[in-house]
Amino acid sequence: MHFLGLSETDQSHNAVWIASELKAKIDMLRKDHNIVVTCCCQDGASSNIKAIKLLNGETEDYNDLTAEDVLKTQLTEGKVVMSRCTAHVMNLILKDYIKLFSCKKWIDDIAKLNGVQISVCETRWTSFNNAIEKIQRFIPNNTNQDDIYLQKIHQDMEIIRLVTLATVELEGNYVNVIQVEKTVKKLKQELKNMQAKFGLTQRIYQARQFLKKRETDYSGGPSKCFFELGRRMKFVI
């Protein structure tokens, strides 16, 4: 893994600019180091998706492009596929869950009631789990099966913890496809194991559904990358 540098601009941070920056780096790697790039790892922002299409010459859906835009963004050889950042996808799964079950409300309520200063940020991957660790001592143990509200809080705590751990495992430059498969498989099993403790509740079911819904985001990119690499092996040789 090599750090090539950061790109700064006073221009609009749009798809044309992103694609032109990527094209320059990809062309440099091919020309100077004989390295063939088949995959770009990004989040799912619309500008990133469009940038990959521009690199691959898929411009038919964009009528606002000039001839200059096409020239400076389209790769001269080959194509690239877009692989989603798996840690980012996991955080989106957690974000979906927290929004659906309004977890931030009970976290804020318990913190305020006990005078604990917390700060949660949806884009900071460990933020909610860190907040829960600060207030956990004020939450009664999960012993009263008749206290439905408390049961829900404990389910939230466990699901937030599990998804956060998976997110942390998948961050960084050295995560490979095998690690993604291993981490996701473990998370699915741990969510399934929660049924033995709580039963198949709406919260556990929905967490598993969110994981399933985004499966192509965290597993589709790498497989496409290997397919593209295999297709281009004659070029590499």
C-alpha cells in the first residue's frame, strides 16, 4: 500500500474533478510503475458513482458534459469497478438501525438525567458505542423480563456494540476480501445468537435485514474487481 498524496482544489468537488484526479493517478501508475488499477474504493456518494462511470466512458446519461470533460476523465485503457468501503457500509447499517429505533433519544435522556456529558456524531464510527459506555453504569441489568423498555435498550446496546466492532475490524488499508467475509459471517452469527437471549424481536430481525439489504455494497465490489482483473490478464502480461 502506497500513499500517493492528497488532492486539493478550489473548484467544485464534483464528479468531473474526482474522475480527472483519479485518471491522472491511474495513468501515472500504469506508465511509471506498470501497475494496472482495476478497482477504486469509495463511499456511495452520487459524485463518486458518476466519477467511476466517467472513467469508464459511460457518458450517455450525462448531457451536461463538454468534450473537454470527456477527454480529461475517460481512461485511455481498461475500466475500473467501484468497491464500497466496507467499514463505511457497516456504519450506514448502524445509522439505519439507530434512526429506525430512535436510539439517540434514550442515550441522550439517560445522559441528561445522570449529568453525563456525551457527544454523538453519526459519521464518527465509534461515537454511539462510546456514548453508551459512558452511561452504561446507570442502566439496570437485564434481569426483569417484564420491563419491555429495558429489554429494548439492552438489545440496542448489544446491536450497536456488535456492528461497531465489525466496523472497526473492517477499517484501514489492509482489509482484504477474506477478512470482510469472516467479519460479516461472525456478525450474522452473533445477531442470530441474540435470539437465544431475547427471542426473535423486531430489533434483531431489522438489524439482520439491514445487513442483508446492503450485502451487495460490502461484497459486490471485490468480486467485480477480481472479474475485471481476470478479463484483463492478457493486457497485464
